Amino acid sequence: MEVKEVKISTEFIKLEAFLKFAGAVSTGGEAKNIIQDSLVQVNGEICTMRGKKLRPGDEVLVGKYHLKVQ
């Protein structure tokens, strides 16, 4: 699986917003659902916190996406 690097312009971004920003989901509702259904991993661990703060270096796995915060 190819790693897609996603550059943010702030100190951090919340997981729910990051999934939308990176194009892994199309709506905030979709992001909320997959996070609550334990389908998202942050740095190798399942994350169910929609407001989890992601910072550069963090990696997110969801479906066919492997995303790295830059």
C-alpha cells in the first residue's frame, strides 16, 4: 500500500477533519461513522476519538488509504 503524504498548515488537525481533508471520506458524517466503528488506525492502534489531534509524523490507516501527516 502506497503512503500518501498530506501536508497540513497548522500545528495539528483533528482526525475527523483530516480524513475529509485527505480525501479518504467525502463527508464529516462518513468520517464519524467509520471512526466510531473502529475502522481507523492511528500510528498502528485503532482510534475511536473523532477529535484526536494529529501532528506531523502521525500515520493513519483507513480502508485502502495509508496517510501520513506532514
